[in-house]
Amino acid sequence: MMSRLSRRHALAGLGAAGLGAATAAAALRPRRARAAEPVTVWWTQGFYQAENQAVIDAMAAWEKSTGTKVNLTIMNGPDLISKMIAAMQVGDVPDLVHAVTGDRFLVPRAAWDDKLVDVSDVIATQQQEFHKTALESSRFYNATLRKHSYYSVPVKCSTMMEESWRPLIEEAGFSDKDMPTTQDAYYDFFQTVQDKLRSKGRRIYGLGYSMATKEADAGTLFHAFLVAYGGTGIVLSSGKLNVDDPAVRQAAETALERLTTPYKKGYVPPGAINWGDVDNNNAFFAKQIVMTPNATISIAVAQMEKPDQYYKQVITQGIPAGNDGKPVPSLLGVSPCLIPKGAKNVDGAKALLSAFIQPATLNTYLKETRARYLPVMMSVIRNDPYWQDPADPHRPVAVEYGLIRPTIPWWMNYNPAYAAVLSEQIWSQATANITQKGMTPEQATDAAMTRIKAIFERFQIA
């Protein structure tokens, strides 16, 4: 959808932050001769209007402070990725792009193909501020130059969270304290909740697993399970594929079995095999499910205007500990900005981006978006009590699991081949092979790993 810039200036600090930045940021301001040239920006549409308005206001504030016009287009996530891939193929690209799932579905391959501008100079303006994993998640391999570098700038981040309905848990005869804290026991608990509610005549499902072979949520869920069962080393930091490691293979088989068995037993809605990224949210709001894993705290945030639901009824938790009781690191999803090669105003794009990633500016932007995503800078968390407000039952939990406890980057930062694995939905297809085609977890794992090996053959890291 097209979005014309609002003249509200809720983020007026953007311009001031850009003008008052340190030397590195100052060097990235548009040269006077280019100041009048517009900056064309494509931005991923938010789940609710507050997210869209926040970026509209931010662009308007920068436009006013610099005199450089911003042509902003806001579009839904899958369309933005598709349009960017097509635009890079024909060489008609915007100047600056924010793609929420670009860290998986856009940047790794584009960096490999040398189709992105190196943004190390933009990163340098705030390098000491960025969260370590967010910074790692912005480095990608360029096959032409045969090296890793920064081809995206982190703007916001998230980890998988667990959302559940307290009233439904209580109706089943349990309380928060009854919820287990380890992997298998945690998810099995909601099967018991379903059984209790069904015995009372409630037509409801205990688990809201996203299991479709499209978009991002199903892949996020599988990989959280993969890590929980010991599959962190599926790709080594050298970029080498490691699927023949018995521990990785066992983790994959266990993850597939633990995801698909509840579905086959009727603890997951039958329609979950077709869910897009918003459909588990919708099923949760309709109270068709007791709990759902979700990539952000969007479910809770959407209830802010309903105090009882936000503060009392919706529970937000981080991922469970492993079955051994030890903490499991969270995969940190980082939503990036990028500048494609062929952009008509690279200077302007870098200046806008350097201003936008000032800590105070990013903080204001994320708060305007209702904090569905987390900051990528620890100073924001330390300096603004908003993020760890003990009166809020959701944000501090997201901060704890996304920024304070251990996190790891996704594997496409080691080798872009894993981005192709995600784009082809190989692991989600493996779950479909079990739930819809009768494969065993072992057979589905064999098929997935055979395909993954073939993909990695095309991406050799020098």
C-alpha cells in the first residue's frame, strides 16, 4: 500500500539526533549538491496502524530537518520481499529498504550476489551500542569479494515467545504455578489443559502450532525446537554444513516428532497446516487455542486497549528450558534496513539511516510501535525504565529472553545457503510430509537433509 507522509512529528527527535550525531554520522549526511534529491524508502507494513504511523512520522521529521524529500511506500512483508527481488533483477531499486524478515529471505542471498551496498560506515556510527547478536546478525558473505561484511543495519529484534490464556488454564483447574518450565513437560501441559476443557464440553485446542509451508512462523517454531533438542550446530561458524553430526540429526528428528505428534493426536487445530503468520494470533484472540508460540509479543500488544486482557488474562513467557533443566539460547531474529546497489541516492539513504539508528530515535520509534519488537541497543534498555517496567507483564519478559539471556544468530549469517533452506520451507515441508503424507520423522529428516546438502553445494565459502 502507498503511504503519504504525515505532518505529525511525534518523532521530531530524529532530525535533531541526526544533526547532533558523532563525527562518523556527520560524514554520512547528504552532500549539499544531493540534498534536494529524494530518498525512496520501502518499509514493511505493521500489524496495526501505530506501527505504520511511527515510521510515517519518523520520515516526516527527517524530511523537515534536512530538506530532503522522502518518498515512502509501506507494503506487506511477503510482497516487499518479492518486489525487492524483482527490482534487483531489473536494476530499478529504492534507496532504502526495511524488510522485517529480510534477515532470512532477502539479505543473505543479495549480499552473496553482491547486490547490496556495504553499510559498515553506517554501522560504525553506533557499533558500540548494538547488541552483540544483532551485530553478528548483520554480517553476510559476499561471494564476489570473498569476505563477510555488514550488508544490513539492525533496527529491531525479537525472539520466540509463548502466549497463553490464564482464564482457560484456570478453567481447566490449574494456575500459573502449575506450568512446567522444561521443554517437553511445558508443551505437554497444554495437552492436559485441552483434555480438561474438552471434558467440560469446550471445543478448544491446547496448542496453537503454526505448521504451514509458507511465511515465517512455522520455520521459527521448528528451529526453536531444533535448538532446544541440541541442534544448534547444524551449520558451523565456518559456514560448513553439519547435518551428519548425530546430535544434529537426532535433534531434527525429535523436533519433527514433537511438533507433529500433537497435531496427529488432535491437540493442534487442523487448519494450522494452512496458517499464515497472523492466523495463530487470530485463533488465539478467538479463544480457539489455549496457547501459541509467537515470533514477537504482538498478541499481547494488540490487547493494550483492553486492560483486563493485557494485564490479567494473557500470559507471556519465554521459551522453556531444555529437558535437562538448562537454559536454551534463543534465536534472535533481527529486522534490518538495507541499501541495494543501483540506488539513486545512496548518500541520502545512509544519512537517513544513520539518523534513524540514534539510540534515542530508535527508542522513540519502537515505543510508538507499542514495543512489539525489542531495541537492538542495550543502552536503550538501561536508560529507559519503560522496557523493564515491573508493572508490565509482557515487555520485561521479552527483554529478558531477547536481550539479557543467551541468544544466537540464525545460520544464514555463517552461510547464505541456510537462507535458501528457509525460503524453500524445507523443515516446514518435512512436518507436512509427516502430517499429510505419512512419512516417519526419520524419513522426513532424510528427505530434508538430502535437499539441504544439495543447496549447500551451491554456496561454497572460500
